[in-house]
Amino acid sequence: MTKDDFWQGVRGGFPVMVSASPFGALFGALAIDNGLSVSDAVLMSVTLYAGASQMVGIELFGHRVQPWLIVLSVFAVNFRHILYSASIARHIRHFSGVQKFFTFFLLVDPQYAETEKRAERGEPVTFAWYLGFAIVIYLPWQVMTLLGALFGQMIGDPAAIGLDVLLPIYFMGLVLGFRQRANWLPVVAVSSLASVAAMHFVGSPWHVSIGAIAGILLAACLPLPRQPEEPVTLEHEV
């Protein structure tokens, strides 16, 4: 059963790997352009493993920004992971301490979404499944970072061949996967509008956290969905 769960996770994570791998190569190329060595780029991917934050950090490194601002910017982009961790905590109570360490280290956007969907379907969230889903994304990301760092000049402009839209399309698919949830539409609409407004008036990367906070505040104010009532059975004394 554990082996089956692992390979089920690998199969589920394969489409994510296909979408994310080009961005691993793009990160490697950007890292070299901003003054990092090949080993530095790979080390950052291995230890940080947060695509958007890696991109933001690299761009700020290249502009010689103060270290505290780089840390704060990365925190702003990754703030949503605090919420992800709180959300999936109820599904992984049975994990050991070591398993939880790797669970939260490997927690990225698609990993969170698939974990929630699996729990909603009533399927057990086992560590074998979680690791299988994560490892098929994590390992190719490191390989593509290395290739991008070595041969990044051959990539050119990713927008010219459409690589820049792969992950946004996938993330949109993740969001749409939760559309059956109560209050989905107003929360997504408010979060999107707040993020767009913040992008124009505050700037990146703060628009990510501002949009998330706006959606959370609205969700907290909206009434909880009504739970279906259990049928009442009448007991008759004989």
C-alpha cells in the first residue's frame, strides 16, 4: 500500500514537473546573469526551493539591494506558505517529526493544492504519497537549475516561445479546482482585484501577500457554509 501510494504521488506530480522545469532552467540562467556561480545557483535551489522567491531574491541580488530588504521581500512572497502549513496540519497529524520536517520543506503551491484535494476526496494523505508527489518535482528542478546555469545563454527570452505562461496557467487550474467550495467566487474576485491594485500602487512582491490577505479577510467575514443535517431517527420502545 505504501509503495502504491508513492507511485500514485509520482504520477500525480509529473504534469507539475513538466510545467515547472523550464522555470528551473530560467532561474539558473538568471542566477548566472546576476553574478552567482553555478554551484551557488544549485545550492540556492536545493536549500530554498521556492521558485517565486528564488526569482525575487536573484533580481534583488543583481541590484545590490540591502540584505534586510531581500529577506523581507522573500518573506512577503512566501507568506502564503504559513497559511498552507496551517491548512494541511490537520491532514498530517499522524506524520512523525522527521516526516513533518520534510513535508513542510517540500511544501509548494501545487503540493498544497493536491494535498487538500486528496483530503477532500476522502483519500488518506500518507507520507509515501506526499513524498512521491514532491520528489518528482524537486529533483528535476535541481537538474534544470544546473542546466540553466550552464547553458542559460541559449534560452533567450522565455516569453518569445511562451514559457512565461506555463506556470500561471497551471496555477489558474489549481485555483479553479476549488471552485465547488462555498464562497469561492467572491474570495477569488476580491483577492485578484486587491493583488492587481497592489501591483500598481505598491509594487512587487507585496501584491502577492496583499491579495492573499484581502481574500482571507473576506473569507473570515462571510458566513460559514451550512452543514447538511443528519437525518433524525425515531426510536420506538417495544
